[in-house]
Amino acid sequence: MFSFLRKKPTEPTSEEPVRKEPVIDATALGGNTNARDAKRHKAYAQQRFAAASSPRIKSNSFFSAGLSVDETLRRDLLRLKAASRAAGEDVGYMKRYFSMVQTHVIGDKGPRLHAEVRDKRGELDKIANQSIEKGFMQWAKLGVCEISGRMDLVAAMQLIAKTVCQDGDIIIRHIDGAPNKFGYAFQLLEADLLDVSLNKDLGNGNRIKMGVEIDKWGRHTAYHLLTNHPGEFTWSLNGKRYMRLPADEVLLPFPMFRPGQTRGVPWAHASLLDFHDIGGYRESSLVASRIAASNMVMYERDPEQEAPEEDEEGDFIFELDPGGAAITPEGYRAKETNFQHHGDSVADFQKAGLKGAFAGVDVNYSTGGNDYEGVSWSSLRQAVLEDREHWKRHQGWFISQVASVIYQRWLKNALLHGGIENLMPYDLERSVDAFSFKGRRWQWVDPLKDEQAIGASMDNFTCNPMDVLNEKGVDIDAMAEGWDTYLSALGPMMKVASELGIGKAAKLAVASAKAAPSKNGDDDETE
């Protein structure tokens, strides 16, 4: 049994290359065999990983790179979150970045639902899909989807995207049995309720990391939430109290930066120092400019003159008049201050800092910094297209971790409560996964050329028309319905316009009348 385990390795043939370790003279290295091997391995490590031997890499600033992601977050998450919030409140560029996340990831209409339920024949069930989309639109209205009644679905999604970007994560609590006809709503809570200092081994294979209970596979099994916000001072607390919510009731969305990550990281973590330095430099430059603009006249005793009598003050000048003249009081001489600005360019420093800051959040400097000076059309187009790919990546994350989860939860509750017309609870199996969300899309940078390129690709059969429509964010069903409505109304509109002599319809009517043969034949012309 298992004779292959005892099989001797075959000798390599002449065609197979044999890898040999370089031979190093033992006498040159000196010492015993262990010392010789240690020196040899050290020599190879220096050759292969020269950066690892650099004294700059060995400094304490790189020590944290060896920590796990959760240990790093346990130490620094609260400070990172506080710095990110402060920057969003006080730094205009950071606030603009948060606004860009809301604008490009969510947009003014949010991800658009496409129900794709099929019947027994495998064809799209148009009635079921229209009923689901109609019901979802009703639920997404203000006062229904969000339990506090103060946000509609689009506003809630914008807040979710902004909060995750700012804080790293957010708590979305599912409310089954909510007081609406669909029986479902959700609640938004700040992730501060997950205590970063709550870390414990439960002894059953599960552990609590920063308020999140995980199993041996790293799967979230429960969330231990503080009963009161740690930053709320209107309540008198007798120690910390927690409530345990199973993971099925809570959604904690965040994009993962490293494997094994339990909590989210503020998206601008790599840019906070740049924004802080820009703000500090601008403040110091402003103070220096104000000092330089505050030159004044000071009086000091003149050592070459006798001191004046105590009761004789003289005529001191406290206000300067343009073109005015005065005599210095006896025993004093006037001295003008000469505070000078250091002359450093704030614009250059800010531009360099903003380039690094927006690189840290994957946004092009020109669009993020509102600086289009010296930007060519081609370079701007390339930057905009690259930014859009970045935003589409975030859209995919949001749809996967937030929009889809909320929709499936709504659909289950809505079917159980009979909130969707023409569908019954047993339709859940065929409809729960039959959907897709489409993120917002943007106007083309050069519409004419891009449309011409699409037309050429269509003529050459090198593109899929459905892919083109999806990339444009066009709903094919809505477009077909719009064309049907337009063509239905076009006939009467053309008739009215022709009778009134308006626009192209009148010109077409006149041209048709001229081209039509006369009822009386050619004799009419002679008459």
C-alpha cells in the first residue's frame, strides 16, 4: 500500500536542467558549518532583498508593518476615525472628496434595480418583474424604508457611502416586522457602538475582536453593541453595557484592504497627513502675512538726548495719516517695524501636497483639487476615464455588500407580508436571486467622437449592443417603453404640425404634395 511513497526519485535526464546552489569557499567564510551556513544565507538575503537591509526600513516607523491588520486597527482605529472626521469638517478638499463619493458611487437616483425573474419556460416574467420593481420603488420612498422616517432610500445610500468612506464602516440593522406594508425597514447606526477595546476569547472557538464576534474561519457571527453611544454625554452610565445581536440582524459593510480584516479603515487614511500639513502650512502662512502687514511706528528713548521731564510727555503719534508729517517728542526717536514675510509659495506647497493627498484616495488631482491649469484635452480625458473606472469599482462593492443584501431582505419580507402585487410567498425561490443593480453612469467626455466610435464598432460587429447600453446606464425596457410612447404620439403630432405649418412635418407635407402625381394628369400644368 502506498508504494509510491517509497519510490526512489528518478535521476534527471540530460534534457532536464539541474538547479545547483552556488558553491562558497568555507575557508573564506571561516568558522564551523552552522556559522558558515548563517553567513551564506545572510549574503543571499542581502542580494535578493536589498531593501530589507536598509537602515531606513529597519527604523521604528516600519515596525507596525509586521502586525496583523486587526492588531493595527485595535491600536489606531479610533485616532484614524477622529482624524478623518475632523478633516471632513475643517478641510474643504476632504469634504469635497466625501461629496465625490456620494455623487459618483450613488448619484442622484442610486443603483437601479433590474428584476430578472423567469417563468417555467425560462423566459422573463414581465408581469412579475414589473410588480417587483414597482413595489421596491414604493418601499424606497421617504418615511418607509428607513425606520426613523427621515430618509428615502437614495439619501440613506448616500449617507452609507459617505460614512463608510469617512469612518471605515457603518452598522445597518435589519428591522423585520417594521410598520409598513412590506414588513421591513433598516436602521443606520454609527460603528462607534462597536467597542474597539472589547476583545475577548469566548472559549467555544469564537472570539470577540473590536466588538465583532467571529468564528474560527473569521466569519462574523454576532455583534456586541454598546447600549449607548460612547460619545453621548446626555446619559449617566454605570459602566459599559452591551447587547449581542446575531450577524443575521446586522450588516457591517466595508471594503477589505488586507485578509482577515474585521473592521473597516477610513478610505483617506493615506491622505490625512497631507491634508493636515496643507492646513497647517496655510495657517502659518496666513499668520506670517498678517504680521508682515501689521508694521507700525514705535518710540524708544534716544540715548543721545537727555531724558524728558516726567510730566512732559510730548506729542506722541498714535495714528498715521497718508502724507502727514510730525515732530518726534524730545528724548525719543521713532522706529518703524519691518516685519517681512518669508516669501514661500503657498500655492506650490499646496499643489504638491494635494497631488499626494488625492493619489492616496485614487482621485485625479485636477478633478479633486479643482485645478485645470495647464491641462490638455487628451490628458483630462484620460484622467476622467481613469477616475470613472475607480468609481465603478466602488459601485461594485456597494452593490454587492449593501444594495443587494438590503434588496433580498426586503423581498423576503415583502413576499411574506403580501406587499407585492401578482406574487405569492412561494415565488421567493425563483425571484430571490433573479436581479441585478446598475450603477450610475456619466456623460461622455467627447460625445460626438465616442458615438462615432460606437457606430463604427457596431458596423464592424466588434461590440455588443447590450454592453454599450449598459455602459451608458440605459434601461432597455424603459427605452423600449419610451420609444413606444413616442411613436404612438408621433402620428397625431405630425398631423397637427403639418396642418399648422410647423417644423419638419410641414416641410415633409409640402414635399410629399409636390412629389405626388396630379389627379388631372399633365393637362393641369398646361392650364
